[in-house]
Amino acid sequence: MVHKVYFITGGARSGKSSFAEKLALGLAGKRAYIATAQALDAEMAAKIEKHRKDRGNSWDTYEEPLAVAELLGKLSRTHDIVLLDCLTLWLSNVMAHTDGYGAVAARSEELAEAIKEFGGVLIVVSNEVGLGIVPDNPLARKFRDFAGMLNQKVAQAAQEVYFTASGIPVKIK
């Protein structure tokens, strides 16, 4: 299997996921989609269902809000292409279910290592959260900081990095 990591970042509704899916569909091989979103309310449940229908049957879909590093290890042996959407939702889930910032940092490092070690083509989607205003509360600032650090680690591990804005992907690495 070919090892390659693509990292796609940008703002909310910037076209990251659409670009990532098109990229994956252009590659030959068995595909898996790791969705980190959780249906915690009716709006999110409807959004998740729409995404499932839009993807169709060309993907094996895994809904995994927390144990993504472990899942990547398993999928590395069974799938050629994996799309992970998205890191910032995963981070939010981890922060909500993990006690202490040290544990969150450890989980982030574990995921970054799993991304580096993935054996096939891995496409990772994440929000760029550092372009806006400074959050007004400590938890939001900590989330921004963790997201920024995780994004940097994944971008360094990636062979190609894209920033999306207004539906336009721009290759930055």
C-alpha cells in the first residue's frame, strides 16, 4: 500500500469535506470514512444523515467520536484510503470526555502518531480555528490552542496540505 497523508483545513463551511471526498473518490482502492460527529441534537442528526446519503455506497463508514487512533490502526490493514472528518470535532469530543488537559494532550499526541503511521492514503480534515477573534473564555481558548497544535503536527506529517476558502482549495504544501 502507498503511504500518503493529505491534510485539508479551512474555516467552517469552506468546502473542506467536499474537496476531501472528491480527492478520495479520485483514488483507486477500498475506501473508509471515519466520521467523528455525534448526533447530540435533531439538527446534527439530520446533518449526519444527509452526509451518509450523499456519500452513497462507495465507502465503509465508521462513526467514531473518540477512539480514532485505534481505529486508524485497524483500518490501515483493511483499507487503501481513509478519510477522517474531522479533527476538531474529535478534539471537542475528547475534551468533553477526558479529565484534565494533560490527558487531552496525550490523546492528541497518540492520534498524531497514528496518522504518521497509517499505512495507506489518509485524508484528514480539520477546521482552522485560529483565524478569528480571541475567545472570551478559558475553555474556548484552550480548545483553540489544542486545535492549533494538533493541526500543526498533522500538517508536518502530511505530504500535501490544502487550505480551503469559499469552496476553493489552495495547495500550501
